[in-house]
Amino acid sequence: MNIVKPEIDSVTLSNAVVEGMQENKAKDIVVLDLREIPSAVSDFFVICSGESSTQVDGISNSVVRHTRKELKEKPWHEEGKTNSEWVLLDYVSVVAHIFYQDTRSFYDLESLWADAVRTNIPNLD
């Protein structure tokens, strides 16, 4: 007998990603709602910064742990774990981008997706 896992909606998943980022004191968390953009590859981008490569790695581990614990979800694909300057966690409908501060400003994803609805999440500190 196959048990089909119910699909988690992208809003719930993006909120869980934000919570996972906050657990490890991520800075400057931004949620980009891409649902109204026809060429978008996912519903949400969740972007944050870490102050060191160690913190970037810790934030990505926290997001994976939190989404697995709370929603029983794990990333479909992960990239960037080897150098921890830009870690991408692809949950298909939600993509988490965890940047080292300088790398984030270089790629400036927020400007590339400027037509998305943007929500700035306040830092918890």
C-alpha cells in the first residue's frame, strides 16, 4: 500500500523556511512572491544573509532541519554547500537563497526580481 503525502502549500512552506532562517539569526530576510510573474520558476524566493561562511552553513542546516521537523519536507535539490557563499535550497515551489553578505550584494537577486511582491522580515535581534 502506497501512502501519498499531502502536498504542502507554498505559503506554509515559505513561512517555515523563514522560521528556520530565524532560528540561526539570519539577517535581512526577504520573501519575494513570484506567483504573479509568468516566467517565474517557483512561487517564492526566500533570501537571507549570514555574516560568515560558518553561519551561512548553519542557516542552511537550520532551514532543512526545521522544514523536515515541522512539515516533513526536505529540499528537492541543494547547491553551494561546499563553499558556503551562496547556498540554494530548492523545495520546488519555494527556493531558499542563503548568502554570505558580500556575495548577496554582488548577485542582487532582489533587483533581478524587482517586479515581485517583496516582504521584508524584521531581524529578531
